[in-house]
Amino acid sequence: MKTANMTTTTTATATKIMVVEDESIIALDIKRSLSRLGYVVTGVAASGDAALMKIKENRPHLVLMDIHLKGDMNGIQVSEVIKSDFQLPIIYLTANADSSTFQSAQSTNPHAYLLKPFDEKALGIAVEVALNQHRKAQAVKASEHWYANAFQCLNEAVVATDSEGDIVFMNALAEEMTGISLHTAINQPVKNILSFQK
């Protein structure tokens, strides 16, 4: 792996990364590159079970995941557990870019892909982009949660739609007035749920 002349940022210094790679030489190379870039490598795992155990213990900020792991679980299956249990951003590492693998991997919404072999600069860029995307997604999620809680407290019925007119939110009073739950109404055209008099 080629080394890059990237300057270490204070953000990178505090960022913890888990490497899941079953080829020990590649894993060591990635670990060294991440350290040179200023990241903290919280662990290296060669299998899905080991990765999940180390993630639970060390709580990294990001996971670099080899798609083709040896053992009971491949990288995609491990990533599904990581997404549901830990909500961490994942960057896939793969030497195989065939379309079926890519389609399977897409279902876990990874933040990036790195095709092996990759250089240190590409690794650093992928990590920063993934972390930035994850931070933005978390901020949007927190904002949505805050607005949802605020709207639930109102003494008026609130129904929110997207730009297409499909329902994205209803507070409890709106559910009570319409007799329809948010679960039923979500993504439905508002005109199918509410009747407006002219």
C-alpha cells in the first residue's frame, strides 16, 4: 500500500476504527496506514464473530469490512448485524467487484467501497467521506426525532408530507382524529388519508 502525504487532523486523532480482514498481511498494512493517517485502530478481526465481539467491547466510530471473510458469516452478513445493533458506518474492502456481490452489499447501505489494492490516500479520503456522511445522517435523525417529539406535544393535529404529497409524519392527535395510525399512513398520498372540503 502506498503511503500518502496527508496531514493528521485533530478529528482523525480521536476517531476509532475497527478493521475486519482475514488476510493478516493486508490487515497489518491497513492498520499501519490508518495509524499514519492519525486514526486509532481499536482492533483487527479475521472473522465475523471476532469482529462483533471487539466492536461491542471497543465501540469504534467506523468499520472497514472485507466482504469475503472466511468462516460462518461473510462481510455482508456481519455488516447487517453491525448496522442493526451498533448503527456504525461501514466501508467495504474487496478485490472482487462483480455485480452480484455489489448488489448484495448495497442492501446494507455502506458508506463507501475500496477496491484492493488501494493506496493510503484513497483510504484516508474514504474514511473522511464516510465519517462526514454518517455525522450528517445522525444530525438529520436527531433533528427529525426532536421535531417528532415537539409535534407530539402540540394540542393540534399535525400531518407532514414530503414534496410529492406523501405522508411522512402524523402526531397522536392526527391519528386520533383520522382514525388511521402513522404506521398505516406513512408514504401514502395525503389525499388518500385526509379529505379536504372546498
